[in-house]
Amino acid sequence: MGGRELLAEAAGAFALVLALCGALLFAPAGVAGLAAALAAGGVIMAMMAAFSPVSGAHLNPAVTLGLIAAGRFDSSRAPLMILAQCIGGIAAVGLLALVLAGATSPPRGGLSAIANGYGRAYSLMSVFAIEMVATAVLVLVVVGMGGRRAPATLAPLAVGLVMVSLYLLTIPVSGGGLNPARSLAAAIFGGTEALLQLWVFWVAPILGAVLGGVIGRLLIDD
């Protein structure tokens, strides 16, 4: 795993988490979920177009692990890649924290409002299920668009659009996880409750990613 690959993953994860969490934090309350979903989808399109030739543009530990399950990625490269993704996400939320420190009228809820969680409007079971299934769908699309028969130029568009759809679904339920690096970063700055609930937003997306990777391996004939 070279330095250029790690830097690309860190930079891409930084941009993705910054856009998603920034929109959740600063967009008007009535449209914050829509704004965050569109921001995440737009950024993933741009980052995949820019960084796929460098690192594959996973930008998400769940995607990395799902691609391992699909037989598309070397597991020995995963630890450093996941570390880079987490560092990028933490740096993004750290920047948001710095911006908030200078706000004369901070957004309602502050950084705790962008942390993923359960028990607010939906139960642990509901949140776990939606995070697992949504991540499985995301990874299945990533695997499918990485197949030899898929048009590579459409991969950023396909992944970006499915991310918009999945975040529109998950933000009202769980705050929109699907990405353990995003959840970790928000939990670090989001308080004790967010840290205690963080395990859900690693376990559920990883299980979903492995499921999506295995299904993709069976469906996509390379």
C-alpha cells in the first residue's frame, strides 16, 4: 500500500465526510437530510472520478471489506487503507468543530446532532437492519460497476445515485451511517452516548458489506 493510495483515500474520505456532515449540520432543518444525501452523492461521484485510478476510491471501510468478500481486493492492504479513511473522516469533523467554535449562533444540537444513533426515533433493531441492508446494496452496486462488463465511465454516477437514495432512506432512521469512518469521526466529537452506540455503526455496515460482496461475487461473472 503506497503513500499515494493512502493519501487519496484519506483525502476522499475527508471530502465525503465533510460534505455529508457539513450539510447535516448547517443546512436548514427542513431540508438537511436532502442536502446531505445530495452532497454525499455528488462528492462520491467527484472523488471516484478523481481517485479511482489511484486507490480505487473506496473511501469507506465497509466498502473495502465488502470488496475483499467479493474477491476484488487484497486483504493485506485493508488495515492501512481503513486507517487512512478514518483519519480523513476525523479530520473532516475536526474542521467542522473548529468552525463551530467560532460561531456566534451555533446550530441546534451541535456536533452531537450529526452523530449516528438509535433509540431517538427508531429502535436498535430498526437501525441495525437499515444500516446493514443499505450498506449491502451500496457494496453490491460497487462490485457490479467494477465488473469487466460494466462501463467504467458510469461507475461514479451509479454509485453516487445509489448513495443519494440510500442516505435519503437512512438519515431519518439512523442519521445516515453506511460508513464506519464517518460514524467514528462524528462519535469522537459527538459525546459519550454517540461513542457508546458506535459499535452498531461498525458491525451493521460491515455485516452488510460482506453480504453485498458475497452476493456480488455470485452474480457478477468476471
